[in-house]
Amino acid sequence: MNRLQESLSGRGRGPGRGHGPAAKAKNQKATLKRIWSYLKKQRISIISVIFLVVITSILNILGPFMIGYIIDHYILPLDIKGTVRMGLLLAAIFISSSLFTWLQTFIMIRASLKTIQNLRLELFEKLQSLPIPFFDQKQQGDLMSRMTNDIDNLNFALSQSVIQIISSILSLVGTAIAMLYLNWILAIVTLLVIPLIVFATKQIIKRSSVNYRNRQRDLGNLNGYIEETISNSEIVTLFGKEQQTIQQFGQANEKLRHSAMRSEIVSGLLGPTNNFINNLGQGLIIGAGAVLAVNSLVSVGVIASFLTYARQFFRPINQLSNLLNTFQSAIAGAERVFEILDEPVEVMDSPHALPKRPLEGNVEFRNVSFHYVKDKPVLKNLSFKVNAGEIVALVGPTGSGKTTIVQLLSRFYDVTGGEILIDGVNIKSYSMEHLRDSIGVVLQDTYLFSGTVRENIRFGKLDATDEEVERAAKIAYAHSFIKYLPEQYETIIESGGKNLSQGQRQLIAIARAILKDPDILILDEATSSIDTMTEVHIQKGLNNLMKGRTSFVIAHRLKTIESADRILVIKDGEIVEQGNHESLMKLNGFYAQLQKQSLQGEDL
């Protein structure tokens, strides 16, 4: 529960955890420029939208002008036929404007969704390339929030932005020209309220940007907490912490409600404020128009046109203001997405990576040092050689560095000192794909994906035939329980394999590694969750699998590694003893002490 409490108290690691009040967007201009770099890839759609917006803007400006013209030249002179004829023309203008508006919206939404699709794909690809330490420091729920909520906010903004920006600018310019043409005095009266709109918008936007960023942060935290509690529901129930978990969720939920309320209240001021200023402008126009009309300086038709133009003039200003407000949420989400995209890929392929080829399996650790946290070494100047086909066991107390050794070999992490060689070549000279394809790993914590049993085993070799899958399952002694499942190999496994026992999940993971047929095999507590009786059968399959290939075996049950060719005894990140079981027992040193503890059932 400590980790669950950390997500609320701010002691945990990762984005949005313990950051305090969020700051304003770091660099809005840079973020907007980067967003545009994605959107501009849909050039044809953008050009089409711009063309349609220009036509629509012209039609929208022409409409009010026609209204005034019809009033002065047809309605007041009582020309019924001319009024009907011009009315039909005016209707055609409005209908055409509506159709073009729908078409430009359709094209823009399609371009926006394509842009978001590419961005989401790029984000997912980035997540697949990031090193293990990145995920150690992040909440899964927060990463999910960036992949979904933050990108959706950006999608909403993009689908409206280009149309509104272009349309608003064209409407402003065209309407201003039309008003100046009709009557320059009323045009100046209309322009008097613009400074008020700009000032009010600037003040509201400045405050809402901070609140939107806070809301996105709190939403990420809440999603992270939900993911943690659901994934670990058995632990919560086992320790009877349901009420405490509900209480902590309530605190996180209340924090999100508070930040969301603040963002909505502040941003919600924009509409009413601008409406008030718009109405003030309308009043000024009516007052000034009345004075001019009394003095015969303006006609009734011109005043009618002017009122319509005034509404059209204020509308794009309001749209731009609302667009800026909407973009605060989008920018906050985009920054969180770009933070992931800008994460350095610590483990990278060499530009001169060697071509793929089968590996013999000679492994050498040469003066290897490593630390997760600076100045806290886990491995200290470690050196050893493993010959091709040799079975090497790594034993030692918890935290001694056994798992770290095999993780470095798989390049889950890169060494902080020294080098690791396979067949005399530094592993950094192999491409990541080549290295990972050549190493098979069965970890202590097994994870199965949603899908069938067959699909989960085939994950080790995607082009494997059904016969190969079943043969691997038999070698791993998984076939003996699979054949009793409701649909045998076609039985659907729930996410994480929750409808199987831990031992069954481990057997499928072993079958997956067997199917991969790797050059180097790593078994990290591979039989730790299996009963002793089953372990005897599995060990036979593993022994067949390990024949002829370099194998690293980590096990707390020392009985399972007594047949290893060599045993490396690790303590505090250093090799303190090495040899086979018999020689180490004769030495009567640290390994013999571990054997004694193991026989007594004590933890190593």
C-alpha cells in the first residue's frame, strides 16, 4: 500500500507526483509550432479547407450586404417581385454557405483524426523503445492518460482550429471593409469595444492555462491510482484495505474535481464577458445609428446591415478567444505527450550494428560495474567468462545483483562501467533486435496477454505452426494441463492470465521460451511458482532445452541448480566464489552456508 499512498502524498516517482502547483505551459509558442508540424502533413486537406473557408467567408459577408440592399431597394419601394427574386438569391447564398461550412468541417475533422492517428502511433512506438528505467519511474495510469485523454484534447482543438482561425481572420477583415464601405462613423463606433475584448480575453486566458495544466496533472494521477488499485485488487483485499483505498481514491477524486472546477469556472467567464461586451457594442451601434438616421445621414437598410455585420464582426473575435481557451487544455495535453516523445532512448542501436547471424553463445563480463542510483553500486567491477553451451547458475542473497546481471546481458539496461561481450563482440555492436532474438528469457513474474493459450505461446515465434506450439508445450510440461482446459489451446486467457494459476502461467511462459529456440537462455526464478512435484517434470524439459546452448539460471531453491556446470556465488555485487556444486561444498564457504539455509527453508 505504500506505493498507493505515495501516489497521493507525492512521495512517489513519476510525472505529476509530488510536483506541487503546476506552472504555466513551459513554451506555448514552441508547442503550437510543434503541433502544426504534425498537422501540416495533411497539406491537401488543409489547402481544400482554406479554399472552402474563403468561399464561405465571402458568402457570409455578402449576405448582410444583400439584406440592407433588399430593404432599401425592394422592400421600402414595395417591389414585391423584386423582393421575392432577391429573397431567393439570398436563400441560395445562405444554403451554399451552410453546405460549404459542413464540407470544410468534414475535411478538417478527417485531417485532424489522421494527424492524431500518426501522433498516437509515434507515441506508442516511442513507448516501445524507451528503456526499462523509464517505466520504473512512471505510473502506468498516467502514461495511459497521456495516450488517451491528452491526445483526445489535442484532437478536439485541431478539428476546430484551422477552420476557425482562417474563417475568423477573413471574417474580421471582410466585415471591417464592408462596414467602412457602408458607413465609416458606425464602423469606428464598432471598433471601440475591441480593446475591451482583447484585455478581458488576455486576463482570462492567462489564468485558465495554469488551471488546465493542473487538471491534466490530477487526471493523470487519478488514472494512475485507479490502474494500481485494480491491478493489485487481490493485495488490497488480502490486507483488508478496501476502506482506506476508497478514502484515498476520494481524496484524489476531490483534488481532480477541485482543479477541474477551477479550470471550468475561469474559462467559463470568457463567454459571458464577451457577450456583455458584444451587447455593449450593439447598443453603441443602435444609439449612433439612431442619431445618424434622424439627421438623414444613414438609411434604415444600412443600419440593418450594420447590426448584422456587427454580430459577424464580434463572432470571430469570440471564436478566437474561445479557441485560445480551448487550446490551453490542448497545449497542456500536448506538452505531456511531447515530454514522452522527447525522452532519451538510453539503450540504442549502434549505427554500425553487425548483421544478424547465429550466436555461438560465448559470454564475457569484463570489469562490469552498474548502478540504478548514482553512488549506490549494484555490481562492482564484475568479471567472468561463460563458454558456449555452458550452464551457469547465479546464486546469492536477495539484492546481491543476480537479476541485474541477466538484465544487463539482455540490455534492459546498459552498463555504467566495463563491457559485456558475446562471441568476443561488445553487445552494443549487435542490433537490439538481433540481441533480443538470440536471447530467451523466462522471468520470475510471468505476464500473459489477452488472447488464446496458443497465441500466448506463439508470442515466442510468431510464424510457428500449431504443431511447433504444441511440441513446445509438451517439452515444458504445459500440455498436460492445457488439454483439460475448456477449449484446450484455443482457451481465452484473461489479461495477465488471471483465469490460470501462477504455476500454469509459468508453464506457458516456459513453453514460449522453448518455442523461441534462443542461442542463449536465461531462467530467472523460472520455477519459483511451481510446486515441487511439477518442478521435477519441468526440470527435465529445461535440461533438454539447455543442452547445447549457453544458459544462465537463477534460483533460490539451490537443489535445482546443483547440476549446473558452474555456479557463480554473488554477494554485494561481487563474485565471492565460483565452481561446481561439489567443489563449492568442499570449500565450506558462503555457498555451503547458503545451502544450509536452503535446506532449513530460510530465505537466501
